[in-house]
Amino acid sequence: MERGEWLDLAGEEPVDTQAMSAWGEDRLVSATVLRDIVRGTAADNPDPRGLRLRGARIRGRLDLAFITSSVPVVLNDCVFEEGLNAVDARLPLLDLEGCLIEHPTEIPFIATGLNTSELSLRRATVTSAASGAAVLIGAELGELDCWGATITNTAGNALTADNIRVHRNALLGGGFTATSAAGDGAVRLIDAEIGEVLFLGATLRSDNGMALNAENLRVHRKLMLRNHFTASGTGVLGAVNLDGAELGELDCADAGVANPIGPAVSATNMRVRRDASFYRCTFTGGALSFVGAEPGDLICDETTVRNQEGSAVQAANLRVQRELSFDNCLVEAGVRGYAIDLESANVGGDLSLSGIRLIQPDRGRRLYIDGLTYANLPDGISTENWLKLLREATPWYAAQPYQHLAALQRAAGHDSQARRVLMAQRRDQLDRRALTGRTERAWVRFTGLTLGYGHQPWRALICLLLVIAAAVTLAVVLGGQGGLAQVADPARPCPVVERVGVGLDLGTPLLTTRSRCDVTTSGAGQVLTVTGWALRLLAWAFATLFIAGFTSAVRRT
């Protein structure tokens, strides 16, 4: 202690859990002696490098509870037969790299309220059959290093770190493994506040609860779930629970999360200042839930989400400040849910659906987007395909998705596309029997045929021109067969020019050519008279429809 040198009892011998279990009396160090060293009673002038011991078998429970010391504690590759207690201790450093920490009946490593610049469990193995394995509730650390550690508990949580404060990084990767056969979470970070959290290549498993319970977690910079991060849990609260979390950034890539009876990832009311990204991830057994979440961007590209029981992606009331992307995703839902539920969601920027595949046994329940709004036209999908999804992939008719899309098309200067969208809305309204009255449905069908539901009044104008052409043709043909005669001399036939004028009078509202011919009482004349009445009615009807369509009166109804 006075020289600050290492006491290395392992030397060049291999150090692993199997070798540690075989260490004999020659490796024994009393826990009481170590406690006295940390308290400063075993050496008058301890070196600032502190206690540095490697390869020891520590007899008894190392009790550092409530100790305030300036001695750094470095115990590497040691065996703690009865664990370690650092409750409310204040130490410059607690380094337990490579240690085997266990206890037959109690919590092996308990450090609630611990205050230290760094706690290292790098490559450590903690095994427990108690209510906890590694308990760090309320600890305040400069850094938490669990890189490559293995924490296993057959009776409770593996790593419990509720209300922990870590000013820099929490390193939980490099093969970090947390396994819990009971309790409510393999790793618990409820109400924790951490600078940055790195789950890189970590494996979390809970047989009776959440793999990662990070409800109300606050991360100032980035939460990373990458490099084949794997989480397996059970329960309705999710395998990974981020409900109410506040993150600087969420970076999830090449990860796999499974939950047979609940959400794979639950991020209800989560807030992310920058990106929340999920690249090449696989979520199975349960939903990906973003209900009420507020990320800067939400990117779910090349990701697979499968839920055989209900909805695959639940994102009602989602608020995305910038981009929402599901590019090249496979989203599969069960018969009782939707592939993607975006009810009343809001996207402040782009909505991208390039290459997305939506699977649901009932194809009419692939999307639920009533109330969804987005700032720009959908990206990666044509207007035609988007309209097809609105028509075929939603459970029932809703006007809002069509109206919103039409407004964006109009704002972009695409008036013809906007009209096309609104016409598609009317057709969908008819096809799904959203109009219940027979008269109303008949009127809408008629205006659709003649006016394009009020968006193509030129159709009525064409019909009017056809009526005029029919009237002129009938007047010319029947007039030549004795249906028309000159007023001044009824014995003389009506010239062709005058017959054309009579046809124009019959087929054109408010127009008279003052023709010098009149209808006779012959058979041809009577046919022309009756037909003329019908043509005049049609002409007035189509003229009225044209004016109504041109002035948007039909669209308003």
C-alpha cells in the first residue's frame, strides 16, 4: 500500500471462472484486512495509486458500506466468496475488472448510493440466487464500465440501477450479458440519468419480465442498441421498455428484440431531441410501440416487425418533428390488429414509404391513418399507389386522408393531381357505402359520370355538345322526310341550313336562330316534336350542371 505496487497472486496463470473456482488457501485474503486498508487504518501513508490486488480469493464479505476514503480500490481477477457491499460508500475508484462475485444466499454486489468517479465491472462475472445480483440504485458515478461482464440471477433482476446518475458513459457492450429468470427486468434503469449509454453487442434476457426496463430514463447524448444487440423478454410492458424516456438520440441498428406476449419495444411518450433510428432490426412476437412519442426524426429502414396477435407498429398520436421513414420495411400484423397504426399522428417533414411491405390476413386492415398529417407529399411512393393504399389497405372510408393529400397536392401546384385525389375520395365513399341513402348515392354516381364529382365540369359541356349534335342531326334527317316545312309556303320543303337552325334551337338553351321553318303534323314532324322536348330538357340539364361544376357548387355538396 505504501509503495502503490500491484500484489499479483495470479502471475502468468490463466484467469477464468473455472480456474478461479479451483484456487486454494495460497490465494486467500481476508475481507477484513481489505476493509482496514480502504479505511486507511492499515497503512500510515498510503500511496495515491491505492489498493491494487490481483488474483486473490477474498474470504468473507467485503464490507465497504458507508466508508468515505481517498484510497482507490483496484481488485482485478479476484474471487469474492461472499460478495461485496459498497452501500453509500464514497471512493475515488472502484475497479472490479475480471472478478467473480457470488454469494450463496444474499445479493452478491450491492452498491446503492455509491459515489465514485468510476465503477468497473469489466469482464466480471456476477451470479446470484437472491432478489438482486448487481444493485446500484441511487449510485452517483463518473463512469460505469460493464464491458464484457456477465450478470446472472436465477431469482431476481440481474442489474438493478434505478435512479443511478452516470455523468459520462455507461458501457454495457462487448459481449455484456444480463440474464434474469425472475424479477421484472434483466437490466433496470428506471429514472436513471446518464450521459451516454452503449449497449453494443449486448445480450439481455428475462424469463419473467422485461429484458431492459428503462422507463423515464434520461440520456443526455445517445442511447445505442447496436452491433447485434439482442433482448428477449416477456410481459405486456415490452421486452425493451422506454416509456417516458428522454434521449438526445436513439441509435438502434442490427438489433433483435423478441417478446411472445407483448410489445418488443415500448416507447410510449418517449422524447428524442434528434434521431430515433432503427436500421436492419428485427422485432418479433410483439409490436413496436411509439404511441405519443416525440422524436426529431423516426427512421425505421430495412427493419422487420412481426406481431402474430395484434398491430405490428403502434404509433397513434406520434409527433415527428422532421422525417418519418419506413423504407424497405417488412411489417406483418395479426388478424386483430393493423400493420401500421398512425391514427392522429403528425409528421413535420417527409413521410417516406419506399419499398415498404405490409402484411395482414385482412388486407383491408394493413393501415390505420385516420387523422395522420404530414408536411410534404409522401416520398418513395407514387400518388397512384398511395391512393391504392387508402382505398384497399384501410379498414373503412375516411375523408381526412384524402383531403389532406389533396391539400398538399394543391399547395405544390399540382391542381390536376388534387382533383384526381378528390375524385378517388368520392369513389371510395361510394364503394364502401359511406353514403347510406339510395337517392344520395344515385346523385353522386350521376355527378361522377357527368361532372367528375364536380372536379371535371368539361364532361357536362361535352354532353351538351353531344345533345346539340343529336338535335341538329335529327332536324336535318327528319326535316328532309317532311318533318319540317317553310312557314311562308308549307308546300315547300325546308332547306338544309334552316333545318340546322331548327336543330340548334332544339339543342341549345337560350338560343334562337329565328328559322323560317316549322314542324309539320306528319309522322316525321311528330317524332321531331317529341324528341325535341327531350333534347331540350337534356340541354338545359347539362348546361345547368356545367355551370354548377364550374362554380364548384356540386363540390360543396
